[in-house]
Amino acid sequence: MATKKGKNKGTGTGVIAQNKKARFEYHIDETFEAGLVLAGWEVKSLRAGKAQLTDTYILIRNGEAWLLGCHIMPLNTASTHELADPTRTRKLLLHKKEIAKLFSITQDKGHTCVPLKLFWKRNKVKCDLALVTGKKLHDKRATEKDRDWTRQKGRIMREQNKA
């Protein structure tokens, strides 16, 4: 296969930020992929990996989806001429049917919509969001127990392979 010269394969791929707490706190029912409306300084900051998704949620209002609480730290060199708000509300780009589905399900008791990760898809920033239901305390304990057992199993297998 022919490759294009001058292209840097390392840029534009991979995960920017993850919301690991969401997978522990919620049962994930369905996931969606949405685009983000960003300013220029935000894209530069995301390329540097300066984003956090902790305590972030999605609000659906007037037929539009919004990302609230996402913290994108401005770079000193990128935003000199503009007042940068790191926690501003950012618009999510979804189809009308997807927004209608998200809205109808989040109106039910116990359902909410949270972002799972920010990532690059080609040269665009995308957001994986999920419809989720909250876990009870015993569900969280079971998840932690399973994770510990998987880790322990890996240790046992490594030690047996060495011997």
C-alpha cells in the first residue's frame, strides 16, 4: 500500500480525556458519539492533553445538547488575545433523532447522560456519551471485587509462566 508523504501518523489519534469515574458509578445502557463546538485555543489545549471530564454532565435544552463542567485548561501561549473560560458550556453536535432519544430517556427517573471520553477522530474532537443508570452500593462493591479478582488472576498467571 502507498503511504502519503509528509503526514505525521502520531497526531490526531487517541484518547484526550476519560471519565473513569462514570464507569464505576453507573451502568452504561447505550453510547453515542457527538462532535464538539470548540474555540481555537481549546483545540490547541486538547492537542496538549489539558482536559478533564470529572464531574461533567450533559444537559439537553431547547432541542440542543450541551456539555457542562468539562474543564479545558488554556495554554499560556495560545490564548493571549482572548479571555479564556476553562469551564464554559460547550455545544454537542448530534442528530435530531439522537437528541430526542436522549431527552426522552433522561426524563425517566434514574436515567442520566454523561460523557465517557474525549478523543480524536481524524482531525475532529469527538465525545463519547452514554445513557446511564446509577449503581447501588452493592453493585459498586461487586464491580470492585471483580476488578480485584481479575488483577489477582493476572498475577497468578504471570508467576506460573515464569516457573
